[in-house]
Amino acid sequence: GAVVSQHPSRVICKSGTSVKIECRSLDFQATTMFWYRQFPKQSLMLMATSNEGSKATYEQGVEKDKFLINHASLTLSTLTVTSAHPEDSSFYICSATMNTEAFFGQGTRLTVV
Amino acid sequence: DQQVKQNSPSLSVQEGRISILNCDYTNSMFDYFLWYKKYPAEGPTFLISISSIKDKNEDGRFTVFLNKSAKHLSLHIVPSQPGDSAVYFCAATGSGGGADGLTFGKGTHLIIQP
């Protein structure tokens, strides 16, 4: 099946700094990628839809200025958590779609200290 | 308001027996449903899906049943194996399949006991 690579898998950062997470579709082009967030023992929540060459579409309640999404090419989308705070600590997962099937990255465990 | 609900946070099943995971949804616009399996610190992996025009889809040991009138679906795993121990997420979307954003349930932690 298709492969989606997400990097880094784990990151620890200081409060107030910014962290960038990359999501790449390795063997297919993805015009649309999705970013999800999962809190412990909670569901995966869709944060935003990343569209190549245009602005991302954010779900209600997600701060677009805090979670910056850039979909610069058909194989790369990035999520930047700006001015991170401890409450941003979570598991972030991206997905890309080929045909109608969604493929997920390995996820990034962000810990803000 | 949760649109996709998995009311059992965990389920313990003996190896070799049938595992049945349940999922309910409230949004009548959903017409494509998926099950994902997830290990800790990994992304979800796709298991099986079903379109609303069907009531059953089978793939090896995995069968998904859809009761559209009850807005209920279930995943059957038979026989259950130790490697099936994981968190299972039910997800729903519109007719675009995974091409649209997915709405997930909270997951059910399946534990297969030897």
C-alpha cells in the first residue's frame, strides 16, 4: 500500500518555542492531506485539511494562527505548532488520500515542557 | 456532541473466540464507514470499510456489519488472535471515502487473552 512518512516521531520542546512536523507521501501525490490530534484515551480529532497550493481549512475550535499548515508540494505538508504550551502536548497524526483510501503517518508525540 | 460513538472503552476476549466491537453514529449524512487498528505511538492502519449501500463486508477474519436504520455498525474478528490486541477505531465520512476528513470514535481497546 501507499506510504505516508511523518517526522519527527517524538519531540520535546520548551514552552514558547515552535515545532514543525512534516508529513510526506512517499510514493504518490496527495493534493489533500489531513492533520489529526489525539489526546490520551480520546478519539483522533480532525484539526485541519491541508490543500496543495491553497490555504488550509481548519475545524471549528482549532486556532489557525497557532497551528500553521503549509502544503508546499503534492508530497509534503507541514504543521507548525507556534509558541507551544504544555496543553499542546499531544499525539499528532497526518493522513493522505490515494483514490478514496486514507493512509496515515506514524504520528508525532509532542511534549511541551 | 460526538457523532461517532464507541461505548466500550475496552473489551477482553479469549484467543480463538469471536471479538465484536460496536460503533454507533448520529450523523445521517455519513455513508462510508471504516475501521482502523492502532498500536501505541503509531498511526492507525486501515482494516476494513463498508459503504452504506451494503450491510456486510468481509475480508478474511474481519467482517463489518452495518445497520443503517439503527445507525449502528460492528466489527467481528474471528477467530481472535493475540496480535489483534490493539485499539480499534470506528470512523465515518461522506461518500468521498477517505478523501474527506474522517470522524473517529474514541476507540475500543481490544485485549486478546491466551
